[in-house]
Amino acid sequence: MKKRLVVGIGGSGIPLATELLSRLQKIEEIETHLVYTRGAEVTAAQESELSMGEICALADVVYDNKDIGAAKLQKEYMTQSGSLRMEKAVRRTFCVLP
């Protein structure tokens, strides 16, 4: 069973989030869920070589940030936290970033 990792993008952090999502695509045991703000859309349009659509395509699941009842907020959809395997996978991802 894949572990879920929620990646959130605000008004900044587009380059880091894009790189993280890109690298996490290569780790089969992780399913990425993306949440982003309107600020992220504006920043992507002005500062990123990728469109917000292209960034969203890097994630397995993308949530509408206007939907406060989205699955990410439901108690029964909570992910397991503190997983050593997940922690190692994320550390591997960050360790190879330039």
C-alpha cells in the first residue's frame, strides 16, 4: 500500500515543490497529494517555467483549494504519520537536491 504525502504550495516555494514532486514521482511507495493556494497560481504564472497545470500533473492527486470539505480534511482520510520508511524516502529526495 502506498503512503500518502501531502505537498502544499503557498505564494512561494514553487521551485522547491516542483523539484520535490518531480523526484517523488520516482519513488513507487509514495502517492503525492497536492494542495496549492491562489498565491501559488500567481507565482507560477510570473516566475515558473512550468504552468500550474504542469505542476499539478506531477502529483498523483490534486485538491481544489476552495473545497473546504475535500478529502484531505476528512478524519477518515488522515494519513499515517511518523512512518520511518516515509521519512527516509523524503530525506533521500532532499539529499539529492542540488
